[in-house]
Amino acid sequence: GAQGASSGYSPWGAGNNAAVEDDNEEDEEDDGTGGGYPGGGGAGYPRGGGGYAGGGGYPGGFPGLPPGFPGFPLGFHAGFPGGMFGGFGGLPGFPGGRFGGGSGRAGAHEEVLEFKSHDGVIDLPSATNWRMLRPPEYDPEMECRIMFCPLGDDKTDPVVKLSCDCLFNRSTIERALLNKPQCPVCQFHFPTPGAQPSGRMSIYRDEGPCDGHEDSGTHVISYSFPSGVQGPQHPQPGQQYNGTERTCFVPDTENGRKTLDLLREAFRRGITFKIGTSVTTGRTNTVTWAIHHKTSRSGGTQRYGFPDPTYHERCAGECAALGLLVDDEK
């Protein structure tokens, strides 16, 4: 029964530990639950709306009960708000375990964000606030600082001025910005959608604390990315990539709420995850972190959890490196 819970919850069949990373705040390659309370499997499964594959919950149903759990016609497959048994506040005898994280999620408000991959189609004029120029608004003797060819040399390729005041041939800067939303000359970041694949971020708060923050609740973040085919903005266009499921934790403190705001905006911008190679597993073409998270409430940095007194500063630094500053979060 317990083994069945950890062997591959995933609506797309990828499994929680389909793409395990190294470095700080990464998932452990144990049971795919991504940490959680000691002795348990995290704060319950992210949504419960999908149940376990096949809709029967544990293979053969919950021990001692026939498949489908009598009295609940849809059984485990239908789920309950916030996990298999989240509405009941966790099953007796499983404190902080796989059935709702001890406190469950009865009445918890869940915020859900969706990110749709742009597949290389971005409204760059709006995102960069560029303006097309005509002589004498620019010097025709000037060279493009990327291609080192004269600006406006090709009459069908207009010269554009970005909001950072740098000038380029339009086709050149379009290719550069699709690869990275940053001016290649002055390094100014533009809020264009990143190369994150399509996925979902859900957030809810529970009363279970993170270590070192015993007087505060916790914001539980769940990410879901289905497998798919890479678009032109990804490293290997046309190649399949492996999706992933991650569950992460942020304490409900002043610094934690600032971090949550950054993570929410990072996901909206499509810069939280990327497609690449897992350093830990060596698996290529898989969804990996671009901004690291805490995947356990406890255990300190060695277990990718809390306490960690510098985590919020490091997270803000990673966001800033991707062009998202504290003042930018909404």
C-alpha cells in the first residue's frame, strides 16, 4: 500500500521524480514525493482531482476496503479538495503523512496559475516597446553590434530602437530576444515570456510549519508539467521532452510572502523552469529548475529544506539574474 503511493502519481505518467536535479533546493531520488513532513510523504498530493492512475487509488484499493471506497461512488479517482483525504483533515494514524499532511486542506483556498508556452510567437514590439526608425533617425554608417553589418543595409529589414535605446536590425534582435529576453548589448531584461514549457502552478496555505518557523503556517506550491514536444524557443526543437511534478514549501512569514510573490511572478513570466539536462540523472530533454525551491519543510540545506537563513536572499538573487526584481513582482 505505502509503496503504491510513491510509485508514480502523475496525470501524464511522468512520475514526481521524472527530472531530479542536483544543487540546492532539489528533489531527492527516493520516493518521488519531494519531501514533506518527516515520516510522511509531503503535504498531501497536489490536487486530488486526478487521483492515482486508473482511478483505484492504491492497487486493489485502500487496504481492507474494496476498490472505489464504498460510499464514495467515484472512489479515490474523484479525489477531494486538496488531496485524497484532505477534506477530512488527514486520516487518523497518518499524522503528517500521505493523506493530507496531518491537517488536510478542508476549506483551504487554492490559487491556480496556468502558463501556456508561446512556441516562439511573442509580441516583441509590445514587450520591448520598440520603435522602427528611418534615416535620419539613425546613422546608416552605424554597424549592428551583433552581426557587424550596416544598420538598415537590407531595406526589407527595418531598424528598431528598443526601450533601452539600443539599435538593431529587426530580424537580428528578434532572434536574440526569442533565445533570451535581454538586450545583447546593455543586458536590459524585457518581461517577455520565457522558454518555460506549458504547465500549472497551484498554491495553498496550511497550518503545518517549516522547521525554524514554528509560529507560522506554510504556503505549499505544486507544479505540474506534462511531457511534450519542444518548440522553437527550446534547446532541441521538435524533440520530445519529459515532464515533471514538484511540490515545494515557503513559510508564511514576511520574507516568505515576498519570496512567494517572486515565485508567482516568475511562473507567470515563464522563467521558473526550463528544458535541459538533469545533472543528477543525466537525463536529457527534461523539465528542470531555473529557480531553485525548497522541496522539504525540514532537514536543512542537506535535505533541501528548512531551516535555511539565506534561502530568501538566494532566491531573490536567482530571480534578479533572470530579470525579475523584487519591485517587479505584482
